[in-house]
Amino acid sequence: MQYKNAKEVLPPSLLAEMQKYIQGDLIYIPKVKSKRAGWGEVSGSRALIAERNEEIFQLYNSGKSLEELERKFHLSIDSIRKIIYKMRNKHD
């Protein structure tokens, strides 16, 4: 997030109106919901997790046990089960 001086980016009438409510403090103006990126979209985390989950599902289908997947991916067996369940529903 980058700091911007309102005097430089807002029209004088809007600046004067905002100064009635807040002066000298920082204010955060959120993005419009339609322009916000979803969790992990910018960093690529979402894609990496989706890829990992697909790999877990494929390995499970090829015969790997939950315990083997737990050790390989450093996840709990419950997490592995949830991933497999979600991926199974996605593939149906």
C-alpha cells in the first residue's frame, strides 16, 4: 500500500468535504470489490496449492496410502482426506 497526499489526487471540493470528517490522519480507501484480487492470486499461492492438491489426488488414486501422503506433503491425515474428498467431487 502506498501513501498518497489527498491534496494531489482529489478535487478541491472533495478534499474540503473530507476535511470536515478527518484531518491529518491516515485513511484507507479499499478497492472496489470487483477489482480486488482473490486470496493468493497475486502471489501465486492459490495456483501452487491447487497444483499440490491435484498431485495428492493423483498419487492417492495411483495407490499411495494416506500415511505416505502425510509424510510426503507434511500435512495431517485429516487435511489429506479433505483434499481428496474435494478433488473427488471436482473430478466427478
